[in-house]
Amino acid sequence: MMNRVFVFSAFFLLFPIACLSACPFKHNGGPCPHDEHEVKAPPAMQGTPTTVSGCACDSECGATLDFGQATCDWCYTKDKCGHYSYTRGKYYDYCVYPNNDNYEAQTWNQKLDQIWAQIVGNPGSGVYPNQLGLLSESIQTSFDDMWDVMPAGRKKYIHSIGAVCKVKWDIPSTSNYTGIFAPGSWEGVIRLGSAKAIDESSGVTPGIGIKFTRTNYTSTNWVALYTLEGQDSYNFFKNTLSNHIPPPTTTILKTLAKKFEQASNCPTQVGLSDGAKVDQNGNKAIPFNFPFQLFHVPNGDLNFPDTYISQADMLQKFSEVKVGTTLYKMQAKASPGSPVEDLGSLVTTSQCVASKWGDEHLYFRHQRIEEDWEIRPNWLKSIDTPKLCGQTASSVPPKRCANYEDKIEYINAILSQNLTLQ
């Protein structure tokens, strides 16, 4: 009797959520937030989503709250492949995003040219959706997808509007790092924008995404912020940005940070080790060496007003930045206790432009900091993770979507038994 009550309760707990969480797929003919945008990412720049079981998708990939609290992207599948969902009456499986080998085999400058052509060919800007919509998207995709473009149907719930510039990173001969952090001159793109919408009382929450394409290899990316709370000033270049930021203090930002814990136990930091493995020309570094932390320091000459400027005015200010301007002086720490060292300058090689394609499709992968810690276990031993991450953390990240198979099979078994009992 107890088992029957448990099964009955489990079914009616999940059933309303399933009905209300049908997106990313059409539900009762209504609109879905994962519909494709008007400006479509060119297929040549992305792979074709498949699933952990090798199924062919019969819909867009996306996350829903009833499947693991929107931890994982999934799609309906063809030919009864994958798993059967009793709440939807269809087969589904978890999505993976394999690389497009033909695209990745190109030279770094060929790929960069394609990206830039889309950026300048689609002017305009996106919009800031309600940030709480982030709770219904898979954060794991932000860490596991290696593409240069967003998967179809995803939205940028933070950093939704920005300007994109081509940049050159001149790194001095004193650098002891490898790959994209090695001495030399590397070319890529930077996207600059506020994490949240700008109004008369918001100030700006400055953040950047940086991408360096690589020959015959996936791009390396990282993101940097000042804090999630941002600043009272509207001067985007007022404070130093880093790939390590302090934990948030406000309730809503703590909620959003908790969402990122579905992918990493330290959501306030992103890793850098991927960038050290291969340089821009596709040369692998064995062994490879990467910094513990990067600092993007404003040069002091480039300033926006401290007082209110609108989102449109902010984009206009970005467009007025001259080619050849040093956006940031780059600095690094080799390890947690090391002094800060010079790592060159990040200089614009193009005008900074507002781009609808850049806002809606340009994608910057986030690397789990746990990947850095696994390679450098001494780093983890010497930092205070409760203070820096908001909780105790290890080098083992949360389970990835491919590991959720048993959990979903168990839920489906319960639902199947309940339907039989009825």
C-alpha cells in the first residue's frame, strides 16, 4: 500500500510540471522560448546535435524543468531510439554537440573571417529577456559545447546585448606559458557588454567574452567579470575584470549562481587550461603551462561617463573606440600565491560594432575550473573554496548529463508501474 501511495504521489507531482514545461518544443500551438531566431547561425559553423545514445533528434535540443530541473538538454528522437517518456508519450534522449570536423579543420584566420562576416553582416542588437528564464536552460551546455555559435533555440539571459571587436593579444617574451598564453601575437574577438539590462539606477555590470580561433582545433574561450553585482558607475572601463570573481551577495544572484552549480561546484571561476594546450596555429604544447588567474586591467585612457548613459549610448560609445586602442593591459598570476605578472596588451584591430548575430548567436564556451584543479591539485589545496566559491569544492564537478541515465530510467519505471496499477 505504501508503494502504491508513493507511486501515485510521484506521478501527480511530475505530471503538472511536464505539462507546463513542454518547451523547447511547441506546446498547444503556443510560442516557445527556444524557437529559432530570425538570423540563423550558418550550418557550416556548427555540428549536428545528436544524443548520448547516438540517436537522431526529431526536434530542437533544450532543457525542461521536469527533467532534472533543467540540468540537461534533450530532444525527441527518431525511430524509437533512446528512452520512452510516459509523461509525453514520445521517445527522447540527452543531447550532445559534436564538432563539425570540416569547419574545425580550417585555419584559424578562415574561421575568424567567417565569424566576423556574420558579426558585421547582421547589425543591430538583441534584447534582455527575464534573467529567471535562465533557470529553464541547461548550464551544462555552456561548459560542454565547443562550438563558436549557440545551439539553435538557446538564449543569452545574461550579457544579452554587447559590442564585438576584433583584437590582437601581444604577449611578451617573458611569458612562461604555452598555447594561446605563449609569447607571440594572437588574433581573436572580444564581446563587451553588461551582464544585466541598463537603466537609470542600475549602473553597469561589465563583462567580456574572449575567443581565439585555432587551426585544426576548436577555439579557446573564457569570460571575465568584475562582480555579479556590478558597479554604481556606468563607466564600463572603471574596474579590472577577471576569470575569478567573488561569490554573489543578493538573493536573486545567489539563485542564478546556484543554477551554475549544476555544471561546476565553483561557479565564480572559469578555467584556462584549454587555451594552453594548443596555440593559434594548431601547434600542441607538450607539456603545457597555463596561468592560475587572468586580470584584464583598463588602460586608464579609455573611459565612459560615470553618470547614467542608456544601452544605446553605451553601444555608441563602444563604436567610437578607435582601431589600435588598448582595451586592457593583461596580467596573470602563475599560482594562488604568486605575484601579478605582465602578460601584454589586448588591442583592437577593428571597430567595435553592435551585432544582432553577435548578441543572439556568437557563443563563448565556459571551461570548468575543476579541469584546471585536476591538472594542478596543489592550487586547490592552497585556496579557501568556501570563501572563493561560496561552498566547499573539489576537483570533481557535478555529474554531466550523460550520467543522468539511471535517474531518468528509474522515474520512468515508477511512472510505468503507476499506469499499470491504474
